[in-house]
Amino acid sequence: MSLLERLGKKEGLEESKPIFAGRKNSSTDDQYQELKLDIHRRIVDEMNIEQQQILMNGQQDRREIEGIIAEYCNRVLDENPFAVPRGDRTAIVADLLDEMLGLGPIEPLLKDETVTEIMINGPKHIFVERLGKLHLTKVQFHDDMHLMNIIERIIAPLGRRIDESSPLVDARLEDGSRVNIIIPPLSLIGPCVTIRKFNKDPLTVENLIGFGSLSETMAGFLRACIAARLNIVVSGGTGSGKTTTLNVLSSFIPSDERIVTIEDAAELQLMQEHVVTLESRPANIEGSGQITIRDLVRNALRMRPDRIIVGEVRSGEALDMLQAMNTGHDGSLTTAHANSPRDVLSRLETMVLMAGMDLPVRAIREQISSAVDLIIQQSRIRDGSRKITYITEVQNMEGDVIILQDLFRFMQTGVDESGKILGNFESTGIRPNFMEKMETNGIKIPKNLFSLGNEMPRDEDWGQ
């Protein structure tokens, strides 16, 4: 019988359930937390200077550190009035290792490859996303102070700060996972942390095809578009997979080109050798020293880039991005929040106006139509899957309207018994106007690529 089971029987409680049981922790879990906290305090109080240095460095062999913690654990547990089995002692040592070297209670969630997002709503409510669905976990922090200590551990290496005067921050973990933090007084339920995890090994286009995010034909077409140096905007809602798609698209860029990436928090994982990664910087405690995405886009133009990749355009930097696309920096990539390809154009207009330039709407639309060649619309479907629902060409203007033409789209056909969305990726049968640009760049496109039938282009039909 395990430690938690005995504690539960002592308190007249039911036996503990799996970590994803979806219910609040009992007082049994509180006693378990108190036991770990007591051991943690004893370790800090009694550890000699040499041992403290080993733990602070964190670069020693994990087995050596585990041995130090296990020694103190066994000593404290031997003093308890109840016997603690070896299995429970091992679990306590692992938890304390996570507490002292990692990010505490959420460390197992970070190591769980099936978890794609972690949402901490105060110290007692932690949700995760698995396969596009949200689940309440039984993982908890001891209190607000415990959670704040972990938050400080996240942002300290990045030189960021968070307090009542600056109660929100964007950051990242060592593996590139995106972190957003907001604390009281803005949050009324305690500190809130949202962690969007990224795979240790970047997803490839083959992975996306396997997930059903796009078809092989669409993947071949997008590869050709990158080789032809088309300017592409990836659009979609929050959590729809825009950054993942952008990362896959960037993998198609030839390795002999100079790439400059610009992001709020560096997330892109480019495998090319010649990559310059730029990251914006918030204002310091005096309110000065802020470097915005727009500042970085302007600076990137002086860095002799072959490609400029902006993680996301949100405001006035859209104007500088469009000007870069229109002044010889072909092949640029970016993302934007929008619900449809048509909405992307409206959002770009709004963001250009946010730059403070009093430009007529027609002039802005002319800039957009001449700068952007392709829009890739990414969506998170009801069943939690992510799919590219539209690949749309941006054509010229007719009057005051920018003409859009869908090239590929996802057509939903139904829902199966398990709730999974059924559908097919289809070509609209229309050849894009930028085919001439592709041919000029030596890109060979299969003749049947845009056919309405189901015939797949052969490998030998593609070429450069």
C-alpha cells in the first residue's frame, strides 16, 4: 500500500486517482505537499556549502545531485512515525529534483510529449491541451508564492521582470517554448501562466502531411512557392498552428541564403546555417530602452538579408514589412491573426494605419496587392486538429477591391462516430497568375497540379 493510500485511509478519504482524473486534490495531497516542503526546507538548512554549489550550478551529473537529495530524504522520512515504501521515496526524490532544478510541479507536464500547451490559472488549477482538447490536471502549486518563485525562475535568465508595476510579460523556456505570464492586480485569480510547448525536434512537412494538416500536392506547391521567392502570409486564429507552419515553410529556404528572423520571443527553429535571430525588448524599469518589432524590421533592411521572416505582425511594423516586400526583399514570410484570407487584408490595412501614416486606403491596398503573393489560412477544427483550409493567391486590384483567388481548400464532408472531422483537400482548378514568376526563377510545376481530378503529380514532374 502506497504512502498516499495510507494517508487517504487515515483521513477517511478515497484512494487517489490518476493525475488526469479532472477533480480537485484532497487533503491527502495537501499532506503530501507538506511532507515535500518539510524535506525541502531541511535540505536547504542542513546542506553544506559544497553541496549547495553543486545544486546551484545545475551542470553536475544528475545522479550526483539525486544522491544528495535522496540522502536527506531518507533521513527525514526515517524520522516519520509511518514507514514510506521505496517507490514513494523515489517519487518524492523526483519531485524535489523538479522543484530544485526544474519548474516544480509542472516539470512532468513539460516532459510529457503528448502535452502541447500548459495553462496555469492560479496555483490550484492547471489545465493541459492534448490532441487539441483541454483537460484539468491534479497538478497543483502549494500557494501563490510557490508559483511566483517558479515564474521568477523562468524570466530571470532572460533579463525580464514582473511585478505590480509591470504585471505581464512574454518569455520563453530554454527549449524555445513560448510563455505568457500575467499576475495580480491584472489577474484576479492569482498568477496565470500559459506555456505553448514546441517539439525538441522541429516538425517537418512530412509530419504535417501525416497529421492531415495538408496534402502532398499542397506541400509540393508550397515548396515551389518558397523556391520562387514568393511573399507569403500565414494567417489563422490563436493556437491554429501558424508558427509551426511558418517554421516548416522556412525549412524550404535554400541553405546558401542569409535569413533574418524577427520575433517578440524567439520561437522559430531554423536548421539553416546562415540565420540571424533578432528579438524585441520591452522597456526597462525606468520606462526606456524598448526595442519594438518595427525597429528590428527597419534594422534588418540594413543587414543584407536574402529573406526576412517576421514571427507575427501586430501593428505598425506591417507597413515596414510591406515596404520591404516591395523593395527587393522577395521571399519574405510572416504570420497574422485573421479568420479568413479576406480578413487578412482588412487586418493589414488596419495595422498600416496604426503606423501613424495618414495614407489613403487605396494606396494601402495597392501596397498590399503588390507585396503579398500568397495567403495560407490555418484553422483549428472542432475536433482539435489543425488544417490548412485555404491557399489563396493575392491578385491585382479591380477598382478599390483586391482580388483573391483560392488555389487549394479543405472541403469538410462530415463527422465520424468519434467526432473526427472528415474531408478532403481539393484544388480549385485555377492556375495562379504568378506562374510566370515561377518559370522565371526556374521552378518547374507539374501540368496536372491544379487539375480538379484526384491524379497526383509524380516526383519527376517537379524540378528546378
